Amino acid sequence: MQRRLSWLCIGIAVAMIIILFVSSSQTYEQQSMTSGLDRLLANKPFEKQLSAISFHYAGSEISIAAKGYSSFVEFFIRKGAHFFSYALMAFSLFVGFSAFIKRSWLVLSLSAGIPLAYAAFDEFHQMLTGGRTPLVQDVILDFVGALFGIVLAYLLVRWLIKKDKASVTD
């Protein structure tokens, strides 16, 4: 059962890599959600509260005033997708490798290193795609997402081990 779960997790990580590759092959225009957000959020919920948010990311101002309401919301959706897709990839790798590799430093290194290397490759791939901008900041965001996934996976694995040991002693 544990080996099947491990292979499933590794499969999820591979699926994430494929999904990210396909996504990076698309231009910004092909991926843009702004027209859909314009319709879905036509009454601009929370616009007043969100208007107070302004910061710089990769040399550009991120605010409703600078980007417009829908583009501002889309920015957070896109960056959230970056963060959580790499979190899922690293989580899956950590859980998957934990069943096969007994050296925790190696599990950690692979679970962090593969997403980091892929994040760098993904940004390079975006450089080759029209209408896309490769950003070092996105590699950092992806890696932070991967570390978040690893922490969650580590806590889950520790909890399952603790739970398993407790059920043996009962």
C-alpha cells in the first residue's frame, strides 16, 4: 500500500511538471483571464479595500491604479498558481521519495532540488515563448512554494509515523 501511494505521489509530481510545461508553452494572451474576470467580477467586490494594496514585483507596480482591477486580481491568481503548483510538486516528491529513500537529507535535497531546477528551466522555457517574461522572482516564488510543500509533507509523514507507532502499542 505504501509503495503504491509513493508511486502515485511521484506520478502527481510528474503530472505537475507536464502541466507546467504546457502552460509555459502558451503566450500570455492565450492564458489571460482578464476578460473572464471582467465579467465574473463586474461589480468589483472589495475594490475599495484592495485599492489600498500597492507594491513592486519584478520592477513593476502591482496595484489597481497601475494594472486595473481585473489584471490586479489576475496577478494574485497567477502567483498563487505558481506557489501552489510547486508546493504540490514538492509535497508529492517528498512523500513519494520517503518510501524509497531512507536518507532524509537525500529526500529533502531531491524534493527541493527538482522543483528549484524545474522552476529555473520553466522560466527559461518562458523566455523562448512569445509574449512571456522570464522572472527570477518567479523562480524564488516557486521555490518558496516548494519549501512550503516540503514542510507540509514532512509534518504529515511525521504525524503518520507517530500515529502508526501509537496504533502498534495499543
